Amino acid sequence: MGKQPEGKVSTKIMDAWRKMGAWCYKVHGSEYQPTGIPDISGVFMGHSVWCETKMPGNKPSMAQWKKIRDLRRVGALVIVSYTVADAVQMLEHIASGMHTGDDCGCLYLAPVDLREILRTKAYKD
Ligand SMILES: [Mg+2]
Ligand SMILES: [Zn+2]
């Protein structure tokens, strides 16, 4: 995956996050872990932060949406990111002090409605 365009974007996102002071690592999917876990896992200013990197035109799979839902439900911030800037913005939101947790209303904690996703998108899995 590292040579794929998406992998390169993930590497750039991690570089940018680390410059901002985050600790993070690339999650490599394997048979030994659950499917759908976002591409990048990290911690920033005490917050659990995750990034599902996508290339333009691609959407998260249902397995990925389920993990995004599960993570957000317990207060982790998750971005579906098409650019480095998308992912950086999430950390800037935290650094601004505007992230208040459950009642924040930011898109990084937005509830995932799986039925709505199924209604509007076609999925292979
Ligand atoms: Mg991805
Ligand atoms: Zn917020």
C-alpha cells in the first residue's frame, strides 16, 4: 500500500500531524485485526484522532463506516480525508480549543447513519 497514491497521502498527513505535535502511526490491515479500521491512528492534545484516507471519487466501505461510527461514539475524532489539508484542519480544530467533546457539533464527531449511507450509496461489501 505504501507505493499507492493513497498511501503517499497518508504519509504526508502523518508528517503534517507530527509537525503539529501529534503522535500517530499507519494502521496496516491484516487478517489479525478487525476490518475497516481507519488508515491513521493518533493522539493529539489528549484526543484520540483517526484518519480514513481516500482518493477523490472513493468512499469509505460499510466496514469502514462502522468503525468510524464506533470510534466517534466513544469520543474519538475521525476524519474521512481526501487531502492533507482536510486532516490538518481536524487537529487545528482541537488546537483552537473549540472542540468541546460530545456537544461540540463538529463533523469529526458527527453520528454515522448507516441506513442513510446504504440508501444513497452502492457498496460492494
Ligand atoms: Mg483508506
Ligand atoms: Zn469539535
